[in-house]
Amino acid sequence: MAFKWLMDLYEGAYVLDENRKIVFFNPAAESMTGFKATDAVGRFEHDNLLNIIDENGMQLSILPRYKEDELVYIQHALGHRIPVYMKTLKLESDLESSLIVELFHEAKSKSTSSLAKGTLDRVTGLANKGYVAYLIKHRLAAYKGFGVPLGIFMVDIDNFEAMNQTYGKSFCDRIFKMIGMSYKASLLTADLVGRWHGDAFIVLMDSVSQADMRRMAERLRIIAENSAIRGELFKDVEVTVSIGGTKIRTDDSYESLMDRLAVNLKTAKSKGGNSSHVK
């Protein structure tokens, strides 16, 4: 059997021929991506089945990639993003035509640790509002007592009311879950991703600088922009978000911190959506 050596790898693997057509897709790739080999084999890489992007949102599916363990983001069959480390091998077949083997394994984020059942949001499986509020208050006390910094972001789905009217509550629940799964998997430096209320998420991170905060806000925006419910009503249903971000300050109370966060989110919304404001 051709490529038998790739069948039992723990890494995902697919093989491209000289025309960049997928000719093999191993079981680990099926498990990680949600696509079956029958979905992938015969497709060209420029069909963007995995819709590979880098951390800046640049499309990589039709570009050569020969770096060792390059961090990229693939799109799962369900639409959410998964960070993987990918490397490319060049092989020569018996027919002397160049073959490319893409190998990838999942990058694990800090926010994937398990939570107790009572702290989970029913729809997304993320931390619920009660637990998020508890943790923010705990981290606020840690900052005032020991100087442990915290960056906090409120992420709100754009045009949610129109989306709810168009697709209905059940479909919007799928969107919440899809965005939540993208964030939980992809935010490698986040301490916690939680559902706040309605169409909003909260993301917590150990902040080092304002530049770190802005980079995280942009990553939140890009990940959402490049996630989608795939193939619904013959098209992908795409989503954008607005983000407000801030850092804990010495004179903050819980109320003042959350009020400032809400104001920063409102400022981002005023830019027309798919934007952020960190202050």
C-alpha cells in the first residue's frame, strides 16, 4: 500500500502530487481536522479544504512551506480554528515526480485545562459567567496584593441581532460554540476563555505590555474573521467580532474595571465592527 508508513503516525499527514493535488490523507489528519480521507483525496491544495492561515491571517494554502514546525491555523470541518505546528517534507516517488508531505500536530493552549461541571456554559463548554466573574475578582485581588498583572478582553459578535433574525437561536448557538472552540484552541497564551453573556466572550491573559495587549486583540479579531459555519445554505456563514481590552490598574474596583472594558468595546463597535480598542 502506498504511503503505508504514514498510516500509523500520531501526526496528521497528507501528500500532494506535483500538481498540488491531495493523493493521501492519514487517519490522524482525519481525527484532527474532522474531514474524512474521501473528502480530501482528489482535492487540490488551492481548493483550501483546510484553509490554512498564519497568525496574521495570511492565506498559506497555496504557498510553499518548508520551515520546521511552523505555527499555523487550520480550519476544522465544523468551522472553528485549530493551531498546529506544520512542517513540509519533499519526497521523490518511483515515477521521479516531486511529492510533498505535510505533517502537523496540534498546539496546546493554556486555556484547555478542564473545569468543574458547575462552572461551564451549557452552549459553548467554556467557563460560564459566574466562574469568569469570580476569577476576575480573584485576579484583581492578586494584583493589588502581589502585583500580578492581568489583561482582559471583552469580545462581542458583530451584527448579532440581524444574525439571530436571519438564522434563529439554534443556529446562533452553533456560532457561539464555533467561535468559543476557535478561541479555546487557538489562544496559546490566554489564561482563560469564557462566555460572558449573550453574544460576548471574556478572555484573560497575563499581560506584559500594551503591545502584547494589542497583539492579542488583533489575534482575537483574525481568528473570528477566519472561522465560519461551513457550507450552510450553500455558503459559509462568516462572523466578525469587536473587541475591547484593558489592563488592571492600581485604583480599579471590579465595577470600574468592567465599566472601562465595556466602554472600550463600545468604542470598537463605533468603528463599524471587526475592530478593537485597547486602553
